[in-house]
Amino acid sequence: MTAPTPRFTGDAHPYGGGDPYADYRTADFAFTHFPDLADRRLGGSVTAANDEFFAERENLLRPEAPHFDPADFGHKGKVMDGWETRRRRGASADTPHPTDEDHDWALIRLGAPGVIHGIVVDTAHFRGNYPQAVSVEATSLPGTPSPADLLADDTEWTTLVPRTPVGGHAANGFPVSVPRRFTHLRLKQHPDGGIARLRVHGEVVPDPAWLTALGTFDLAALENGGAAEDASDRFYSPPTNSIQPGRSQKMDEGWETRRRRDRGNDWVRYRLSEQALIRAVEIDTGCYKGNSPGWATLYGRDTTADADAPWTELLPRTALQPDTVHRFLLDQAPPVTHVRIDIYPDGGIARLRLHGSLTPEGAKRLAARYGELGDA
């Protein structure tokens, strides 16, 4: 039986000094192992908002934790690391309060469209100026629609999070169980207030027409539907970092393990976009200079017919250099759906790139799933 998702409501205590996160309310939400589809590294963006008087809408998708400086004030008031709107007022002195329908909104373009499994509306540091409630809707539109297109009367929105009370200075988590592919969200706060961060956890569902046009592409890349399914160690950073777009610019943008004190080794298991043939491999240890692995081995397996299919060696144990892009050509590698990289004994991998193309069977299955999710 699945445990109920924790809920937070009501004000937090006013900030009294010291660590501002000491009384922050949060929980381990079951869906947060999925990547953030709204991540700016994938191209996520807050494209419009009806009001951002106190704090800019773009703050919603900043990757780092919200920052709080009690002494930072600007000409509009307290500087907050989030999206904050002005206080709503009623229509007249006789009706000074906002109506039940009044709300503020922001439009979010997902960096990687996909199936959403959970949403976190984080009100960190908004202790007495958070919204009374929030709601989230989603839609799926082709191409690159403008805010005007999204706000058009004929745009169909699906409710993912109904209007729900939230708490201040808290990570407010909401599981989602709508099996459809979405491209954009509309976040509403009722009636006004501030939200520090928005995280949209889910599975990437790539456009098969785009991948077919590319022909050869990175089969493990998050934006192409790859996923880091499991890893031996997540101490310093998550394995999903290793399949993010672009090169890693600093150590915490890759996958790094703690120092091993046994005779074992660390590893990551990846699911590819679909069944595919890998032709070229890049193992990038960028920014890992004194903590890169000594060696790496690459294995693959095809779970199309057998979920417990054995692993086949694709790349034998090979020495790695610090802060280096290592490139290997694979000769007649078999079709695979999953890949595992073993590193010896521990260390950091900035990026893993697996260049190749889908098999006809893999391409057919990917197109069928895309159609089933309502965006064919």
C-alpha cells in the first residue's frame, strides 16, 4: 500500500535568525527520482506571467536551492528568490478582499516534454506571503507556441493538481497520475503571493519523427528519452547529471561517488531511448581532475524479449584520464535497450554519450507509445 503524500499548510514562523532552513518543511516524495522536465538545462522556461511585481518569474526554474538574505531589500521591498506577485485587493471599500476566483498565473514550457509523475511547488522563505492555494494545469501543443497561443480560448488544459491549500516555507509535493505527454504547464496561485521553485518530475517522451530525422543521435541523452535507472552511489550528485545536455562546467554537474573503502566498484544503469545499435561511445571525465575513475567497462543488454537478459561486454576495461573526453568506436555491437557503465573503483563521470540509431523494431515501439500518450 502506497503511503499518503505529506501535506503542509499554514504559516511558518517568522524568520528569527540563524539557518533559514532549520524550520523548513519537506519530505521524501516518491516521484522525485524522476528527472525535472522543466529543468533549464533541457530548455525549460517560464514564458509569461500576469504579475511579477516583487520577484521575477524566471526564478521559479533556477536549479539551485532558494537563497534568503534577511538584509536584502530593494526599492520595491524585500528581495526574494522566487516568483512573487503584489497583494490583490477587492473592487471597493465595501469589498476590500479579492474574490474566490482571483488568482495569478505563470506559463511554463517544459524543456523535455513527457509524462509527469509529480510536481513540487516550493515556498521556501515565503513564510507569511505564500499563496493560500495552488493549482496546476497542462497542455500539449506542437512546435513552439507563444504565450498568446497558450492563452487562446481553444487551448485545452488538463488539471494535474486541483486547487489545493499549501504551506509557507515548505516543499509542497503533488503526485500526478495522468498518462499523457505534455509540453506546457499553467501554474496558478490563489489569490496571490510567492513561490520559490517549481519542479516537474517525470519521464521524457521524445518525438519519434525528430529522432528519425536525426538518424544517428545520443541514445542515452535525457532529452532523447534516455534515463539513468539506477546507480551504486548518489552521494555527491545524481547519475541523471551524466546524461544532461552540454558539457559539464563544474564538478557538481556530473555524477560523483564517495570514496570506496572496500574492494567493489561503482556503476550506473541506463535505459536507452529504445532498442538501438550503438556505434560510438564518449566517456567524459571533465572537471574531475583528482577524482576521476581509474578504469571503466561498458556493458549492454536487450530486454525486449527477456527482462533478465544477460549483460554483454561492449567496451572492455579501459584506462581513463582525468578531465578528458574519451572516444571509442564499437564494431558490430548487438542491439541493446540498456547499458551499464562500471567504474573502478570509484570517482566521477561528467557525461556519457552513446551515439547510434534505433532498430526498426525500436523505432516502431517508440512511435506506438508516442501515439498512445495522445500526441501522435
